[in-house]
Amino acid sequence: MLGWAATAQVGFGIEGGIGSSSMKFAPALLPIPYSSGATGAIPSGKIGGFLDLPLSKHIYFQGGLYVSRRGAVRHFAYYISDSLNDAVSQELDVYYFDLPLNIVYKSGSQGSGRFVAGIGVTVSDMLGGKNNLRERQVFNDTLSVTNTDGGISAGNTLHAFDIGANLLAGYELPTGLFFRAYYTVGVQDIGIGTEFDKNRMWGISAGYIFGKGRDIKKEEDDLIDKSTD
């Protein structure tokens, strides 16, 4: 245990991932009482870095800073009659600064291949994005079609602050290279007014962990070789 504590030092990791994002969504009740709503996924991704801090032989704390893309394709509509109805299609592309805070379990020992699994939270703040909206409305038998391509502003389209719960699992090679799957689900409603929105994001990622003391097995072999000289 003392030998492990002396050599297991803080590492620094970089990571990039690709995947899919969607939203749990319910359209606003006012000023128009939409009767149906559905969502579809868009491509998502993230890139950033993190600290890999050992708390024990198998338990690590990982906290970092990332930029991510999330969002969804949304469809909502109401129908009163042939002369009064509305249908909206909307694609939201939202970019965030993410601060993930995870507790990670690693099997085996440092310096060997290790399976990893973790849980945690991600605190996010909106950077901006795009709001592409298509609306087809019939009012008093008159059809109007609106196409709007605009930016997303905090407090107007969505609330800027978000919190998500994280799950991750994967494999870390002795060199520090790792691969893992991740899933983050929003636990906070970021919708404006009576609209309901919660982010969901999943994907696969690859990265590398740097840091002195990452390969303990190699250091032990070096010491044995020197003692035999």
C-alpha cells in the first residue's frame, strides 16, 4: 500500500467523443395549447480534458472541462379544424461548457490494462447555438408558412444552466490510452415557461491519460534491472 501511494500520482487526460443527443420534451401549454409533441436525435460530441486523481488503488476522481454539442429535432402541433391548425418542426443545436465530476472504479492495478466504470454529475453552461424553425399554420382557411433560422439565447429559447447525471464504462490500456461509452441524462428542466425540456446525450469516446507514475509495472522492472547491474 505504501509503495502504491508513493507512485500513484495525479494524471491528466484528454478525451474526444461522438454520439447522439435528444431531449425529453413537452410543448408549451400557452399561448397555444399544442396537443402533440415528439423528438428525434441529432449527432452530438464532446472534447476536453480532465484530471485523474487516485483516491485509493481502485477508486479515482475525474473532474474536467469540456465543450459539447447537444440538442434535438422536435415536432409539435395542434389541430382544431381544417381552418385552424398549426404544425412546427424545429432543430436545436446547442453548445455548452461542461464540468463533469465523476467517481471512477478501475479494476486491476495501475500500469496494467484496466476495466473502468463510473458515475457522477455534469454541470453545464450554454455557449450558444442555432434554432432552425419551420411552421405551417392555417388560420381562417388562410395558410402561412414561416422559416426562421436564428441563434439560441439563454433565457429565451432555453435556460442556460443545466445539470446531468453521468454513467461511463470502458477499458484503459497500460499506456494510458482508453476507450469508453458514456451517457448523460439531464435532471433539470431547462424549458422556458410551461415548455418542458431535458437533455440526453450518449456516445463513445477515446482519450489518453498522461502523468508520471502511470506505468508502475515499468518502474518496478527498471528498479529490478538496476539492482542486478
